[in-house]
Amino acid sequence: MSFAIMEYKNTTHAQTIQAHITACKASGITVKAYCVQHQIKPSNYYYWQNKLQPSVPGKFIPIIPQLLTAPVSIIFTSGTGICFENMPTVDYVKNLVN
């Protein structure tokens, strides 16, 4: 069970949806096919999946570039961007944005 379930007033519904999400992932079929079988709207499934999965803000995702000498641009959600002539190290970027 996800810890995020405890935040919801209707924990029974959240637990039911969490069980569907777990079963869908274990089934090996697509979300769309699972939703059709269980009469769930895919939009409702994805809504609850996003609500129940714990968020991890501020995590960096490692990117393995194909070319180390290629120009790199990092654009933030605010629209601000940083451009590099070559791929910087992850530690350098972390220090720059913090």
C-alpha cells in the first residue's frame, strides 16, 4: 500500500484504485485493455496513478549522451535556460542550479 493513500478522506476508494494499479502492472496488458476489462475510465486510472505515486521533487535524472562534444541546453519550467558547448558534469549542473 502506498503512503499517499493515508492523505485521502476516502481511503477505501484510494486502496481499491491502488489495487487496480498494482494488478494492471502485474497483468502484462496495456492500461487501456485493463481499464476496458474492469470498466475503469483510463483518465481516472491515470489521475489516481499520479495522485498515489510518491513524488520526488528535485531529483536529477542521469542522461548518457551519445556525443560528449555536442552542445547541450537545459530549459527549466520557468522558461529560463542554460546552454553549454559540451556536456557538463552532473555535479557541476547541481551546484549551478542550487
